[in-house]
Amino acid sequence: MLRYALRRLISLGVTLLVASLVIFLALEVVPGDPAAYMLGVNARPDTLAALRAELGLDQTPPARYAAWVAGMLTGDLGLSYTYRTPVVDMIVERLQVSLPLAVYALALSTLIAFPAGIWAAARRGSVVDVVVMGVTQLGVAIPNFWFAMLMVLVFSINLRWFSAGGFPGWEAGVGPGLKALTLPAVALALPQASILARIMRSALIETLSEDYIRTARAKGLSRGQALWRHALRNAMIPVLTIIGLQFSFLLAGVIIIENVFFLPGLGRLVFQAIAARDLIAVESVVMFLVFAVVVVNFAVDLAYAWVDPRLRGRR
Amino acid sequence: MKPFRMAMLAGVMTMAAMAAHAKSSLVVGLQLEPPHLDPTSAAAGAIDQVLYANVFEGLTRFGADGSVGPGLAESWDISEDGLIYTFHLRAGVSFHDGTTFDARDVKFSLDRARDENSQNAQKALFSGIESVEVVDDLTVRVTLSAPDGGFLFNMAWGDAVIVASESITEIKQKPVGTGAFRFEDWVQGDRITLVRNPDYWGTPAQLEEATFKFISDPTAAFAAVMAEDVDAFPGFPAPENLPQFEADPRFQVLVGSTEGETVLAMNNKLKPLDDVRVRKAIVHAIDRQAIIDGAMFGLGTPIGTHFAPHHPDYVDLLDQSAYDPELSKKLLAEAGYADGFTTTLKLPPPSYARRGGEIIAAQLRAVGIETEITNLEWAQWLEEVFRGRDFGLTIVSHTEPLDIGIYARPDYYFQYDSAEFQEMYAALTGETDPAKRSDLLASMQRRIAEDYVNGYLFQLATPTVANAKLRGLWIDMPTQAIDLTGVYWTE
């Protein structure tokens, strides 16, 4: 188990290093000067030069890359070009929206998907199965931002149950905070839950046809007992993989939803920073997201080993 | 029984009084968020929208009609030769942090803006200043190197507001000004809150609190206004939804003019656009009304030169560039392009450019000119078009007030180089007599229209959607400001 974890850890480090280089190079290539963007069309050359010097843009790209990576190793993600505040503080502030939103959406998605998937698999071919399959088909097909707009129309504009967006901040209380995140979380969760339910169902159906389930049934276990005791645990590997991927997706992929609901989260930050060519903020936030994804995958790898003892010895 | 009834009555009356007492907070929706909160070191219009007149004030200030009036300077004297401006400052003014406003703050602000290391996006506003002297606590003497008829106008810009040396280091996060509102809080990515300044030197604001909420997505903006999450949305980004708001008694739609001359800019140094006949042909191929209707949903006033039609010195030159595709074809044939030619059309993100660009491309195709359209982000546009001058045609709105002076800069991105125009502009800068200034401005407008430097399309209009009970909002935008000092709720 330890060697397995160590190996994963090394590959994690290499992934991060490669990612940092790719991110930096990609943004180097993108045309657009942050200083020119900030000062606009009437800026004088000497003013531009003064700002570029202050932002450190007059240094060579390798020097800037080195400074960035060195800073990151000590936990310093740099100073935003536009906001002029440490990027770390910005990430921490935005995470207070994005992380709860991702967790909320994932919880909703899991809470919907597990019962639906298990139920559909247990009653394969029944009405329940057909309904679950039909609804999830729809859920996968509907784009989440469109579904979000639809919910805003119904619940915010017509019924006035929720505000159309925005976030009051946690200092306003947990209740109002969660309420503000509910529509976005539902919008994010619906497609995720649909995918997860389908995976859950097919993984269960597959394990249910394995020999050891037949053996278990032959020993006298009921269909339900066999499902809960033997099939479910074995069906968890693909489900865990999907949950891991979904969490990464939710954390990094909320840009559109955050814009639809004008939430001050990480996605919105990246969106604004790209337009303003706040390169250091984009680089650091993307790097942070890569880090989060890699760490989640690492955790999922460990979880595999936990649910499937065979993996511990094999690698 | 009686006391109980009295109490009941008192309770009901209090409730009624509370209901009748007008609302005193306001939520304003804005599409763009300020990058930081120092109006004197960035071009972003969003900074001025939140802070101009509300938090920061200058020596002079713009009124709702674009006129320049006294701000922190109560009055001023101008020397005979037009070189020395003596400003008499208001007494008893203090900054929000409690420090006193006096002549030293004015000197500090102006010197900082024209300093070698200044990061002022409009440094040109201060380039004529030779020295700034503190005469006494409430008197400042500014000496210019040459007479400048536009000096008081320049001092009204958001880039020329007065800041204090005591609070300058934190200005980008915690702006400290002298205005009717104090900066309270900024939740980045979400909102900025201002509260009423109880110690304001002038008429206090009627609102106790104002929140600016940043909603960039047009659909989200629509939903936020419809759900009454925001009370007013200046520069509402979805003009296609305006009829819906107009029909709804809960809302009022105010359509105002801006300082944005929207032009089809042409690279005057690039073949074949360096030929005035070709530029003239392009201009005559354009049907402005079709663009205003098709791209702007009818909002916008056609212009025939680079000047705001609401300005008293505007000259109507629309006839000179009327829609006439036959004339276009003839001109192209004369210039040797009877079969047309191909050029680039680079479009920045705003819808006037993206939507307008498609329509212009079709109109140009009708006279034989093919365009290769490229959509650019602002940062790319600045790099490629504005700085790199790598373009044939582009569409952009020049939003600075009274900015005809850009035609006197031969290195400006459209590269118009006319000695005659440059002389006129130099004469205008030195002229302080209003009548002569008007004459000069008129000839300058004619000059650029006759040279067909750019295709002048329309003056950008700005729609504000607001709660029907709100009063005192600016309708026109003489500068990018959302002045809340006179805003109040009825009922």
C-alpha cells in the first residue's frame, strides 16, 4: 500500500511540473499585453513602460517562469496584475463559493444517482428502469447552462422563490448562503447525476451477472442480499472513477454556471482574468485547479485500493 | 382596553410610516467590474462608473448634461494670457479618513499624475502643466506652458480627481476621497458597497447605501432586473429585451447618449485604403440606419464626423457621406478597383462591432469589397490593431469626451496624417475664446469628413433599465459615471 501511494505521489509531482510549463507557455503565446489593456487607448509610451516595469513584465519569460515556480514552492502565487492583491488571497476568497458549490452539487448528484442507479439495476427491465433510463438520457442531453436559465425563469422571475443569482456571502449565514447556491448546484448536479446513475446501473448489472454472485445466490442469499453485500462493492470502482472526475470537473468547470448566476467563484475569476490578460492570476488559478484535480485523482487512486484489495499488491 | 387600543393604533401608524418612508438603499447592476479602485491609474471605465462623483471629486466636475462646473474648486481666476489658473478651494472639506482637504492635496494629485513614473492612463490631460504651487491652504496656482482652452474640461475627468497622500498606498483596494459616499466594502467578483458620507461638504446624498453588483452575462442581467435583484442597470447589455421592460410598469427605460463615436476605422496607410477615393467609396457604401436598426435595435444617432451630436459645436455632415452604392462603385472604378478588392475587418467584442461588422461586410460586398472578418478580444485588439496597426478596417467606439484631437496624432492607429488638421488642433489648444474655439472645432469636423478618414457610423446610445420608482439617475453619459449623489426613491 505504501509503495503504491509513493509511486502515485511521484507521478503527481511530475504531472504538476509539466502542467506548470504548459500553462506558462500557453499564456506566453496568447497575444495581448496586460499593461496596454489596463491603460487603454490614450496611454502614453512612458506610462506603459512605467506600468510594465512595476508588473515585472520587462523581465524575460524564463526569468518570470522561474520566479513564478519558485514563488509557488513557497506558497506564493504572485500578485495579480489587475487587482494588485495576492493571488493566494483571491483563490481563498473565491473557493468559499466554488468549493461549497462543487460539494453541494456532488452531494446532490450522488444522492440522486445512487438510489436511482441501484433501483434501476435491481429492477432491470421494469417500469422504474425505463423511467430512470429515460430521465437520465434527457439529463445527459440537456446543457446545464440552459437548464440553469430555465430554472431562473421559473423559480426567480415567476415564482420569486430564489434570487436570480449572486451570493450574499457566508457572513450572512449558512441558510442564505446555501439558498443562493441551490439553483446553481441543481443545475450542475442534474447532468452529473444522470451520468452517474447510468454508470451505477450498468456497473451493477455487470457485476450481478458474475459467477460469484451466482455462487452467493446458490449459498442461499436473496437477490437483494447478494446485491448489497457483494455486487455493490465491486461495482464501485467505475463509480468512484466517475465521481473523482466529476468533482474535478465541478471545481474547474463551473465557469459557465458561475456566469449565469453571477457568483464570485473561481470560474468567474478565471474568466475575468483571461479577458484582462491578468496572466499571473490565470496561471496561478489554473495551476491551482490542476493541483486540485491531481490531488483528487490521487485520493481516488487510494480509494480504489481501499475498495479493491487486489490493487494494493498489484502495483 | 383603551391603552391597548392606543398601542395598537400607534403600532399600525408606525408600520404605515415605515412603509411610506422611502427606501434608502440601492442596488446598481454593472456589466464590468473595476480591476482596482484608483481612477487615476487605469483606463477601465468601470472604475469611474463606481467612484466618479460618488467617492472621488476633482477641481471641476461634469454635470449630467456634460457641462463643466465647480467641484472641489469653488471658483477660479484665469490670467490675461491664459497661462495661470488660480483655483479657490472649498473650505471645510475633509477626506473620508478624516484628514483635511487643502491645497497640498491638489498639488500632490496633479504632480503625481504628471510625474515621470505616473501610471495615469490619460497623462496627456496634464501635459500642459508647467508647475503647481500652493499659495495658501485654500488657494492653488497652476501655471501652463501654453494657453489651453480645454484645461478646466480636462480637470473634470475621472483621471484628474483629487487624492490624498495619506491614503494613496492603499487606494487600489480602499479608495479615500471627498465625495458624498464613502467606500465600504468590495467583495471581488461580486459587489462594491458605498455608504453615505455624513460629513459631506455639499448637499448630502439621499441614499444611505449603494451597492454595485457585477453581472457580465446579458441573460443573467436580464434575469436579475426581472427578479428585481437589482434596482438599476446602466448600460444594459441586452438591447433586444428593452421592449419587454418598456411594457412592464415596474420598470423605466432611459435611453441616453454617450460620448462614444462609433466609427468604421480605416488604416489610412494601407493600400488601397490610402487612396481617399477608396475611403470615400467605402463610406458611401454604408447604410447607417441599417446598422443602427440591425445591430443596435434602433438605439444610436447617425453621425457624419467624429463629434457628439448633442454637443453645441456639432456640425451635421451626414449628407457628405450619404448611402449611395452607385457612387461607391463609380469611385472604386476611378481609383482602379472596378472589380473591388479584399481587406481585413477586425472586430473587438462589443455587439456594436460584432453585429455591426456582419452588416457592414454585407454592405461592402454589395459594391464589390470583400472583407475577411476576424473576431478579437480587447487585449488582442489593442495589440494587433491599436498598437500593431495590422488591420484594414475595424469598428470601435471612441468613448472619451471631445476626443477629435486623436486625428492630430499621425501615429494613432488609423494613421491620418494631415498637416492642416494638426495646425488647426494646435490653434484650438491655444485658443481660449469660446466663439473662436467653436469655429475651429467646426472646421476640424469638416476636415476629417472631407478626407473620409474613417467611416462615421453613429453615436453610441446607452440604455438604463431602472425601477419605475427611482429618480435622479443620469440619462446621458457625458463621462463614464453613475452619479448617485442626486438619486432617490419616490413614495
